Amino acid sequence: MKITLVGMGMGNPDTLTRAAWSALEQAQRMIGARRLLEALPPHFGGLRLEAVAPQAILRLIEEAPQEKICVVFSGDTGFYSGTKKLLPLLKACRVQVLPGLSSMSYLCARLGVNYEDAVPVSLHGR
């Protein structure tokens, strides 16, 4: 079973990487938070299923082992992301991780500032 974890940047299709765009266009099943699924272009024809909790996502993946499945996450898949809890549950799958723009990268670009000496800290959900 092959699963693609897609970072959607700021949740706007304009911030998707080309690789993410291609994976989502080919997906038969897309799983993620409602706001991210709603932000995807309508021509991405796969079934859209809402789930955020890792166990709920896993159940939806296991329902369709033969389908091309993308799980969407906001921001970057490696920067304070839900991928951290989901990846260990997908050991029996071939997983491709496609990062998106991190909120830190995006914010600093919008502000026109450098972030190479920044120390990231998250208070989200804490």
C-alpha cells in the first residue's frame, strides 16, 4: 500500500509544490482536515474524507488498500506536523512525504526577513 503525506503550505493551492499538486491530482482518496480538503481545487476528483486524529486516518487508509491515497496536512510535514504521530502507524505501507511551505518560512518571506538564526517554538495546542 502506497500512501502520500502532503504538506499543503498555508492551505492555499497556490502554495502547493508541483509534486504535491501531481500527487493530489492522481489521488483516489484524500484525507485531512475539512478546511484543507475544501481548499483543494474541484478538479481533484478523489473522494474527500475528513479526519485529523492519526487512528482515524489509519482506519480510512485501511478501508481502501488498493487506492492511491493522499493525507493532507497544513504547512510543512516536518515542522510541528501531524505526520509525527501518523508515520509510526504506517510501517506496513510505502510512504512518500511531500513537504509544503512551513508557516515560519512563509511568514519570514512575507515580512522580508531572514530566519537562519531563529529558534522555532510552538505553542499551538499547548
